[in-house]
Amino acid sequence: MRRLLLLLLTDTRRHLKSPLALMIYIAIPLFLTGIIGLVFAPRSEESQLPPINILLVDNDKFLASRFLMGAMDSDPVKKMFRVTLTDGNDGERKMKNGKASAMVIIPKGFTVDIIDGKDVSLTVVKNPSEQFLPNIVEEFMKTLSVMLSGAVQAFHEEAQGIRFISENPLETLSWKDLGPQLESAQKKFIAAGKYLSPLFIRLEKEKAEAKGAKVQLTMSDLFGIIFPGMIIMFLLFIVNNRMGDLLSEREDGKLRRLLTTPIATWELIFARILGGWIWGMGIVLIMVTTGSLLFRIHWGSIPSLLLLGLAASFWTASFFAFLFSLLKNRNQAGAISSPIILVFSVFGGSMLPPASMPKAFQTIGFLTPNRWFIDGASRIRDGLFPLPSLMVLILSGLLFLALAVPALKRRSLV
């Protein structure tokens, strides 16, 4: 045991003499997490899109066009659209200069044609240089058209009286003849009011929250989601580099020299694997501490997180010990191990949230340590114990260790 500890101490001192690679491996995930967090940072409610500019050409100037203009002048709609009245020529000039997202043209005789039940069309001229905003204007005008059509159909008889009033001088009107139509309209308004005020069917906004859940995603929450994926990805890279001693010592003859000493083969192998495990756990501690100080990440239960870090580091050291037992030299290791780490990271959720992946990719992700570490960290943040992640990482790590030790022992004797 004393020789084992001496080997560990010697290797640790040797690696700490050239810490540049280690510092780079630690700095990269911090930098990437900061960049991703700033890009996808939650915005405040005040940071809304500016109103969409609409030009309105009213060639009708009667009741139906006034209805549309009134609807577009309401307070909720004002937050979405900025409507400017103009004529046809000025509107065309402004559209050519890109001064608006769309221009709405109300045709002449619009109100009378609606009352007569004729087919009538509103024209929406869309700005071709914009992709989404003109479509929003088009859909909004379709909605207003449906509302206006429904109102005209419900009050068709009364609308004929409106046309009669508009087409005849005031002194020729017989208010006695208009009385039944006004009374009918009154009854319809009262009946409609029973359903419209308050609405018979209403949309009620409710909040369904889990106990302890936060209402709004904060910057620290976002970093807490991103950073675990970065930790496990660069833990794989760092431990891979550290476990490379198993191959480099065999290539440069150091292994043969060590085996001529009283050091047993199994002590040398376990020293390398244990060194990778401890090295990985140190990296996890540094990253967790840095994440707390730099990104204000709330990890949840720190003992549970450290236990998860121990399991992930053990899995990583055991896996690379097994992988390197199958390889001959560091050139092979460099050509194989890095692509494996990248595949783990892509399918495991270090680069893309698992929920946004296809189901086939999500299934593959369960074969990677990244997915189990990320899921475990998520459970800890939610106040749960990461038992599934711990079981998978520890049991599969033990399997890799059981396969790696005898294979490395055989290679050490060759």
C-alpha cells in the first residue's frame, strides 16, 4: 500500500509541473458555458419587439372601415401594431422604401358591399424584404375579417336600415319605420351581451408549479443546466490525457524499468487507475467550485453532487483503462479516444439538450456517461437523490475495471 501511495504522489507531482494543459482544459468549459449562457440568457418582460408598422389606405371612409380602424386602435393591438393612415400613392412610395411591414387597402364601397352580402376583399401588400412580420399582419387582418363578417351576418336586417339612412337625406327619413329595426337590434345586443360580458367561455391563466419550482428561469438556473454537460465532457478529455501514462510508459520503456523494482504489476496498474480517478475528482471539485463562484450556480445537495462526481470520475478512469488495454500506442489512443468522447458528448447532451433530440438519439444517449451525469445533476438541483445515475455509473465502471485490470496485466508482461 505504501508503494501504491508513493506512485500516486510521484505521478501527481510530475503532472503538476506542467499545468498548462490542465488549465486550458478547465478554462475552455468555463468560456463555452459563459458564451452559451449569454446567448440564451432569459430576457426581461420589458424587452419586447417593437410594434409592427402598418400603412392603412381607407378608400371607403364608412362604418365597416371605421370598425376595422377602431379595432386596430385598441390598446392591446397598439402594443403589436403601429398603424399609419395614408393614401394609395404615398403608401406605395413608403412600401418601396421599406418604411412598413405591410400595407392594408380598404376598397371603395366596402361597407355597402358587405351590407348587400357581396363578396369583398381587403388587400394586404407585404414587404418582400421581411419574412415573418408581414405574415403576422396578414393573419391579423384575416381574424378581423372573420369578426366583421360574423357581425354583419348577425345584424343583416338592421344593416339594411343603416344603408337606407346613408342613401337618403335626413329630412326624408321616417323614424317610425326605423323603430322595429332599432328594437330588433337592441334585443340582439342584449342577448349577445349575456355571452360576451362576461364571456360564457373564458381563457383563464393558471400556473401549475411543482413544489419549490421557480417561476422564472434565471441566469444561474441557465448556467446550472449548461455547466454539468461541460463538466463531464472535459472530465473525459482530462482523464483520457491522464490515463495515457498506461501507454506512454510502455512505449518509452519506463514500464519495464519499474517492473524490475519491488513494485508489483497490479500495484502499478491500480496506481494509474486510482490516479486517474483522483485526478478526475479534483477536476470536478475545481469546476463545481468555480461554477458556484463565477456563475452563481445553485447545485443543490453538495454531498450528493460530490458523490456523483466520484462515480463519474471512477467510470471515466475505468473506461479509459479498459480502452487503452485494447490499444498498442498513444497514436492509436489519440485517433480513437477523442472521437469517442465527442460521440458521447453529442448523444449524451453535453452539446445539445436531450429533450430537443430525436427519440433515437435520446435512446443512444443512455449509453453514455454524459447523459447519466447530466440527469443526476438535474435530480440533485430538484432536491432528489441521483440513485439511478450512481447505480449505472458505478456498476458499469466496475465492469470496465474488471475487464481492464487483467488485460493491462497481460500487456505489461509482453
